[in-house]
Amino acid sequence: MKPDGLPEIPVSHALIDATGRLIAADPAIEALNDAAGGTIGAPLAVPPLATIVRLARRLDILVSRRVTVADGESDLELWVRAQPEGDETRLAISGWREVRPAASPTASTVGAPIDAELRWDVDAALRLTFVSIDAARRWGIDAIALLGQPLTALFAFSDEMMPILDAIARQRPFEEQRAVVRGTDRHVIVDAIVRQDAGGAFAGMVGGAQTADTEPAARAPGDAPTAAFTQGLDKALRAPLARIIANADTINAAPDGPVGDGYTGYAADIANAGRHLLGLVDDLVDLQGIERDGFSLDVEPIDLADIARRAAGLLAVRAGNAEVAIAKPLEDMRVPAHGDFRRVLQILVNLIGNAIRYSPAGSVVMIAAGVAHGQAFATVSDQGKGIAVEDQARIFEKFERIDPSEPGGNGLGLYIARRLASAMAGDLVVESAPDEGARFTLTLPADPARDQDQHQP
């Protein structure tokens, strides 16, 4: 249901008490809240609005941002301001623009997540914008507290973020991913479809979770440390780190309100440190996996040039913020190879991310792909300060960094990337010299049974 006279709505106001209950609202906001199952005197029922109210109260500052609210078959794009006033929070909503998200072309291939036990939605930044409250209550989790948090604050995936990264890169659904609901012992099967905006870009996911009939098969003895280690990290680090990052990012956004410039800088440092620690957690879990006995990958025919383009697309925003351009393989280039799609994507994201980090503003990161001597290859070249010959072997060792004082990195990414390449019968090598940039080349077995394009951009 949409508020009557949507195009004529100027600015609508509402008042929320200290417990999150809607105590007064203009007709447009009241209608939107009613459509979400709420009522005056009950908790605010529109998840994105409730998230902004909680952030404003938690930080005791004015929070102002644009949000998208699901409303039937279309969405409403709103500009929302939440201002704490004593024990109450005042909402002011303007904009009220109706948008119709383009359906994912592969959405029909997924079993309907809407019919799952627990429904969830995330935005383009993988932040939860909706969690079905009744199901969450039955499962013993706080749906309202999860809003605005990353999807991984709700689920611990058996393969960490790779199913999600794969879905974003391929712009297609992911299905039957095993996960555990955080804070519980409930094992679930998670499905999701990708949403695209009018321009075909990734706009978020709509998904569902169903209680698994049985827990995953018992792990082999060599896997036990991985399971225990991952579970310990989940409980001790992931949730608090995700909360720290979310709060710090909100302060760093410098909303209108009493937050000094110095504090926004501190907040940026806190958020970056939190991301670094989360990256370290992910790398340590990956490390446990690749070093266990019997580690192997699901090798299949892949297009190395296509994966390189997708990896570049995932890092386009980061490159833009660093004022670094990315030159990727031409759209019509095909480089047939054998490898594990997700792990090849992981390697290239790591290489391109490193290249952006060490590239000066105004420079270009070059990504080339092709086939040579029976091997498919993807090369990532930067124009950074380069790596001395005596240091080139060290960078592939565990916890090794040439200059530990530099921001970012933990000394595990390249070690993991090379081990993954080796598990796919490939390799990862570097060519570099001081002040001449670096060239990292991933090689994989070529696919001689398919047509091969051997030129490079």
C-alpha cells in the first residue's frame, strides 16, 4: 500500500519514544508503517527507518541519509533525518520517490525464498534491511538489532563470504548454502536472488533461510581444528567488529549534527582498523582450511578473462576512491581454463586490491589475460614502488610483509592465493623491481577443448 497522493507529499514527520515505539506520525508515515504491519503505540515497523532511529539514539547525533523501503511490487526511495530530542527521536522524511527495481534475469531459477521460514533482504552494501520478525523471535534472535548490520551478522556461512561474492560477481542467485544462525545452534539452508537496479548493477539480495533437516556430515579428523577455530572467531570477534565498523562508518559519514571534524577522522581510522581485523579473521580461517590434510578444490571449465573483468568490477569503487583507473580485458575476450570459479575470483580480487593499495593517484592498474605455452594466465600490473628482488620470495610466505608500518594487509593474502593456485594445478608468480611497479601472474591449465583467444588487451 502506498500513501495516498504520493507525488504531492512534501516533508512528513513522526515521533518515536525511547523504546522505539511510534507515538505520533503524519498520515504518509503512518500509512507506510501500517503497510509494514505496525500501528501507533507499537514499535516502528519499517526496518530501514527503525535502523536510522536506533543509530541516532545510540550515537546521540542527527543521522541523515537516503534509504529504500520495500513497498509491494515497487520500492520507495526516501530521504530520512532522525534527530534525538531528549527521550524521543524526531523523524523527518522527504523525497517519496517510487522506483521499480529491475528483476534479476535469473530470479526464476531459484526456489521462492519468500516462502522460507525466515525472510531477509540486504542492500547493495550487504547490510540487512529486513529480517522477518516472527521467525526471528521463534529462532531466538533479535531482528531489529540486526537491521543495518552485515549479512554475516545473521549467518555464519560454511564457506565464509565466497557464496555471496560469487553471486555478486556472476549476477545470479546462490542456492542451498549451509550456514549457522549466529548466537544459536540452528543449522539452516540459505537461498537468495540478486536484485539489480534500472541500469543492471547489483542492488542487493532477497533471500530466505530454512532449517536444515540434518546437520552437516561429520568432519574428517583433519578438519576439526578448522571448525573449532572458526566457531571461536565467530563468537569472539565477528559480531563486535561488525558493530564497531557500522557505528564508525556512521560517524565518518559526517551527518549534520554536533560531530567535529577530528572525530570523523578518528571514526575513519576505527572503521579501517575494524575491517583489517575482520580481513585477518577471514584469512586465518582460510589458512586453516588450505593447510588441512586432503584439501582440494572443485575444478571446472572457467573463462579467466571473464573472472578478471568481474573482479575488476567488484573493486571499481575502491579504485575510484583512490583515484586509480583499472584497465581490464576487453568484453569479447575469452580465455578458457580449468579452475574453481570462486577461488580464482578470490585470488584476482586480492591481487587487484593490492595493486590499488600500492598505486599512486592518477595511475593505472592493468589486467591482461591470455594463453601461452598451454597455460591460461591473468596478469595484474601496477605502477607502484615495486618489490626488490630479495623480497620477492618473502611476500609469498605466511605473515610476511616488506614494510609492516604500511597500512593494510596482514601477510597472509599472497600466501593463501599461491596455495589456492597450486591446488588448481596452477601457480602465482611476481616480476618487479624498485620504482618500476609489480606484475603478478596467475597461471592455470588452459582448456584445449574450447576455442582460445590468445591475444591480450
